[in-house]
Amino acid sequence: MTSLLRIALTSIARLYRWRFPVPIVAITGSVGKSSTKEAIASVLASRMRVRKSEGNLNNHLGVPLSIIGEYSERYYRQGGTVGFWAYVLLHSIWNLIANSRYPEVLVLEYGLDRPGDIEQVARTVRPHVAVVTHIGAVPSHVEFFASPQDVAKHKRALVEHVDPQGTTVLCADDSLVLAMQSASKAQVRTFGESQNADARVEQIETKLSGTLPLGTQCQITLDGNTMPAYIPSVVGRGCALAASCAVLVGGVFSIGLADAVLALSSTLPLPGRLRVLRGIKSTTLVDDTYNASPPAVSLALETVRHIPATRHIAVLGDMLELGEHALSSHQEVGVLASEVADVVVAVGDRARHIADSAKSSLPSERVLWFATAREAARPVQELIRAGDLVLVKGQQERLLQGGDT
């Protein structure tokens, strides 16, 4: 069934590419894909009709589905049913003939869960702009790959398939990503904090109202011009890096730095990506529950380290799909968490190693471990008090919905 569905969706997506040959901005990486996608879409939407992929529609089914139409809401309600796919197939054929308001640009994520995933999609749907964000020393899904270098090799497929007349955009701060420039037949441009980056971001700070974080402010330099940028309701280096990438991609589409920065100031924060929320008992909650990998957890901890609060409380869940790196990665997170947080709450079987490592620096009464999120909920509510900053980091479907972690 899945194979037949993939063939049908891919065939229809090819017809759409023939009928509506608009440019595609494709994004991959291990950290920051979704935030970068949102930032790029916000900048491009200031001048163009944009469609972006939603949720996890980033594989051999999701990418064609996003090309064909805006089915994400219905997909997440009834995507597994025969009725849904019948509707998509019939509706897409009608729109192929009758649609006169197709988007002017598509901004899509290309995900990598297993070897060959990106190669399969990129060969079918060649991007005009290929963006690769941060990978890191121990990226997500490394369980299915021999090494981080192997992950980079498979993500490089996106760069290899970019339109030669297009642009490859690489994170200048990650040597594994920067090395991909040799694989590109297109123009290569870079973004990041590196002094050599074409779009350079610096002076990254959390904007505060008293002790309440309002967002992130930074300086972005592109082609010799520098402007301040502000990204509301989200904190950390990650959103600043996404902003620098977005202004660079905006330049590919002739959107100037000033207009790009203005568009970024109205970007809506994504749930679960270092989003600032008001918590109970006059606390501040930093929601980073979308996913958990070693570089993402480290980034989240380093971000809250610099935000003033009466106490810093880190609620950390399991990091999955790390293979042989699982033990050492959880131990390293525990050490870092003990340096950043006044209280560490670990949730899940693997997270027990976070708690054990944190106890080497923190008193044992300030390190808590729970088997599930359901068990942790009430003790954490009783623990927090006014003025606390609470970072919640883990797998969204497990940590927030109360399943085993």
C-alpha cells in the first residue's frame, strides 16, 4: 500500500512541477531545520506567495504532499485513512487542471531518518536553493548511521541535487556542513557566527522585560551591510542563526536586508522550539519539547544559562536513536545541566544517566528522576516557585503527552 501510494504521490508531484515550475527552497540538517524553514518562509512571504511544509511532512510522502497542496491539517486528523488519500488523489488532479493561484515559491524540509531518504526525495524534487543547517558531533537518528560523518554524507545528497543555476546555503559554523561545498554544482553561500560567513550574526542577546524574556536580538551583516534584528517570543543562538540564513535566502530572491529583518520581527514562534511561555506560579517556561538530540539539548541549556532567574530548573527527557552514543551523551548532558541548573529533573529510562551525572556536582536532593512524564508532573508543579525559569526539553510526543520516555 505504502509503495503504491508513494508512486502515485511522486507521479502527481512531478506533474505539478511540470505545470507549476516554481523554485523550491529545501532545508535539511540535524538541528534548526524547522526554525530555519519558518524564518525563510517569513522573509519570502513579504514579497511572494509561499507554501511551506508543515509538521513532519518531510519524507518521501510528505514532500510530494506539500508540493501538491495544503493538506497538513487534514493529514494530521485523518492521514492514515483510505478516505484521506482518496481525497488527496482526486482533489490534486482537479487542482492540477483548475488551480490558478499556485504558490510562487515552496519552502520544504527534507528529513533523514534512514540512509537514502534525502537522495530519494531530492532526485525526484530538485531544489533551486538547498540549505543545510547544523549537524553536530552526535546528531539525531545517528543510531541508523555509522557515524556523524555518515549522517553528513547522506544529507549531502541535497547539495548534490541542487539546480546548477541555483544556490547552496551552508552553515559556516559546522565543519561537516561546510565541507559539502565541494559537492555543489551551484553557487555556495554561507551563514553563521563565523567571521567568514556571507551572512554573519553576532551580538546575540536575550531581550528582557525585567527578568521576563521577550525574544532574541542580534546583529546581522550581509554583503557589507549591518542591521539589528529581533525575533520575538523565542530565545537562543538557534533562532539568530535561522535569521541569518533567512536573510541570505531572501537575498537570493532579491529581498534586501532591511525588508528581511522587518519580516523576521513578525515571525511566529514554533511550539516546542525554545519558545518562551508564562508558567504557573509566576514562573517562566522555556518550551523546547519538539525533539531532543545532544547538540539541541546543549544549545537549550546554554541559552537558559544566560537568562536571569531566581532558580534555573531543567526538566530533561530521553534522547533517542543515539545507538552506541546513548550512554556517553546522556552523561555529558547531565554534567552540563549540573553547571547550568539549580535543580535537574530527569525523565525516562535513558535520562537516569543524566541524573546520575548531575549528582556529581549537585546535592542529591536537587536532582530528581522519574520513569515517566506522568509521574513527574505533580512533583515538578510542587517544586517550582515564583521567579523560577523552567526549561522543558525532550521528545514532544513522549514528554508532553505523558507517555513513557
